[in-house]
Amino acid sequence: MNVITIVLSIILFSLLALNAVGVWWISRLLLPLVHFGGPYVPTRQKTVDEMVRFAMLRPSDRVADLGSGDGRIVIAAAKAGVADALGIEINASLVRKSKRSAERLGLQNIHFVCESFWKSNVMDRTVIFLFQVPYTMRRLESKLREELPIGARIVSNDFTFVDWQPSEEHGQIRIYTKTAPT
């Protein structure tokens, strides 16, 4: 083989490898979108701390983060001493990362599941954390109004429900409270 053939082979192999990585990366970004969720965008720690503080968590609360990403909100809620903290995330590698983080911290009242939050039953949850895109918020509004118990609180970062008015607003963080139907 001459040098040109070797160089061309290396370039071709590199392009094929980059293409495979690109397809893998794009498919991971698109997976939540295909399941009517949003892409993974990590929440800044300052915002996580504010969300947990504004949620006014109690020891009896059962928390869920729908689209929990790397688990930082669920971990913060578990550290705050809630009865149970659940992360629901469709990306398996993010679930593994979340589990490792929780294990490293020795948290017992926390667990993560790899599934679509559309398939998850949240009837026993008293606090829901959200960072979802507008088209997801429309559908989630119906799901949460139907499934959550009266008095449950939803803490949404940045995005709003269409017909449900927040009971509190703190900048981009909104708290929604499920009330009895009128």
C-alpha cells in the first residue's frame, strides 16, 4: 500500500467513526422527543436549590421528577429529608449516572427508573418537579390533574401549564397546587 491509500483509508475510517458517533449522539437527544418529552438540559444547581426551597418539602412528601436527567433535583429532595424521592428518566445512561450519584452519597430514600413518565403512575406523589417543553406541558397538565392527589404540588422550572394557574411564582419557577374540582 502506498501512503496515499493509507491516508485515504484513515480519513474514510475516521469519517465513518464520526458518523456513527453522530448518529448515536443524535438518537440519544431524540429519544425523549420521540416519546413526547424534552431533551436533557441540566438544571443549574442554584435553580435546583431554589426549586427545592420553594417546594417547601416535608418529611412525609413523596417526590418525583419527571424527566430527571442526571438526578440532581431528586438527590436534592432526598437530601432535604423527604419520605421517598423518585426520578423517572427515559435515558438509561442518565439513570445509571443518577443511581451512582445517589449510592455515592449513601441516600436510602431515593430510586430511579428508566421509563417514559407517560407510563408512570404518580398517584402516590405529593410533589412533582418539572422542566419540560411547552408541547409536553400541555399533555402533562391533563395527566397530573387526573392522577395527583388533592394538595399535591408541582414545581415547574421555566415552562407553564396552559389552563392551570400557578399558586405561587418565584421568577421562572412556578408552583401549582392540585385543588378539589369545582
